[in-house]
Amino acid sequence: MDTLLKLGWAAGAGGVLLCLLSVAFRLAGMYWIGSFQSGTLLQAGTAAMVLGCFCQLVVPHQRR
């Protein structure tokens, strides 16, 4: 149970950082970050935040 909580926080924080990085590069006019497009990293960040939300939602149901 504690593992899911930590995983949720880590995935959410990593997702936010990926999204911010992607948006910052896109606003600077750079569409490629290494070998990835900035849109791909934005989608990966969104997916990580969704994973974090699912992990956070599972925890209260396991505590009952």
C-alpha cells in the first residue's frame, strides 16, 4: 500500500517535470529534444501523471 503511494507521487512529479520541460522547449522554438519530439515527451508526461493518479486512487480502496 505504501509502495503505491510512493509510486503515485513519483510518477506524478516526473510527469509534471516532463510536461514542463516539453512546453519550455516548444515555447523556445525547439521541436526536438535529443531524438524525441517535444509532443512525444508531452504525451509521456501526461501518461505518467495519469499513472500517478491511478496509483493514488487505489490506495484509499485498499485501506478499507
